[in-house]
Amino acid sequence: MKDYALALYTQPSYIPCQATKRALKRQGLEFVEIDVHEDPDTSRAVLDQYGLNRTPAVIGKVDGKTYQWQGHSEESIEAFVELVKEDAA
């Protein structure tokens, strides 16, 4: 796998956030989890920067390109994994 960075903005008790966290782990992706309740102002500023307005929100970078999505999306997670694998080839 190629080097990448991945951040998951969550509300820990929210089921779609839990599902996204499990799916990222299942795919073998390392990520930083940010609880939006712990620092709401900073979280809001980052999410606004990427046009995201709900959790779970995922922001990833591969080879200097940024990818983001919101809501639980197995398809987006799989697409990100493919980008990471493609980039490593």
C-alpha cells in the first residue's frame, strides 16, 4: 500500500460512524478518529473547508490529492482502498 493519510470525524455513539470505523479497520486502513464533540469549533472549521456537513465524515490524502465523503459508504471506502493500492503499483 502507498502512503496515505486518513481522518474520520465521528460522533462515537452514532451507528453510521461506528459502521464506518469498522469498515475502515476491516479494509486494513489506518486512520485518525476525531470526535466532533471534543473540539466542535475546530471540527466544524475543517469540515466546512471540505464542504462536509454531517458525520461520519472522511478526509483522505493520497499522493497530494484529497478525497472526502460523508455518511457511511462502503463504496467510497472501497474506492479509497483501490486508490491506495493503485498508487503503490
